[in-house]
Amino acid sequence: MKKKQLNQKNQQNNVIIPLNYTIVVMGPAYGTQSAYCAYQFTQTLLTQTTHTIKNIFFYADGVYNGNSYTDPANDEFDLISAWQQLAETYCFPLNICVAAAQRRGITEQNLANHFTLTGLSELSEAVAICDRVIQF
């Protein structure tokens, strides 16, 4: 059966096909809403749908989400810990662009747990194999 016909059949039967997502986070952990919105979207997607996350890629200022030296005030949401808990619970990688990280002082020594320094090839591969890419 052709893909178009299969999609029409699934729409007629109101079947929701689970999709694989790649999330690209370009905003820092604090100072903008971008990374927090990405976290909320990811958490909602994982807890309230049948969709899956294949990869989360932190790029540009988004690499600050993986800095273990970040220390929010007691009354602030700890976004770095939240990302770590989500990755541990749902078993997906938290990839950080190594070039962007180096430019911003993020190295293996100050990289938070569950975050991995990778190249853009990791992002390219994730984009190629997933159904949807969402950028924050």
C-alpha cells in the first residue's frame, strides 16, 4: 500500500501513529524561555503521548544547559537537573555541539552528567532518521 493511502486510511480510523522527534535547543538554561519551553514540550510529549524522543541536541547558547557549574538560586527551577532526570528516565541522549561548547567554555571537566559532547554529524544523523525536528 502506498504511503499516501496508508496515511488516509489511518486518518479515517483516527489512529495516531507514534512519531520520533529530535529536539534542538538553542537557548541558554537561564535568561530566555527557549530552553525551558523545550523542556516543557519534551516532558509533555513523553508523559502524555505515545511519541518518542530520539535525540536532544544543544547548539549555540543552548550548550549552557550542560554546564555542571550552573547553580540556580533555591527558589528557581533547576533546568539542568530536570534535563538530566528526563534523559535518565526516558533513556535518550543529551548531545552538546562540541565546537559551540568550546567557544563558550564548556569542556569535559564541567560537563553535567548525562550530557555528551558530539559533533554536528550526530545532529545530521538524528534529523535523517526521525519524523519531526523541533527547534527552540
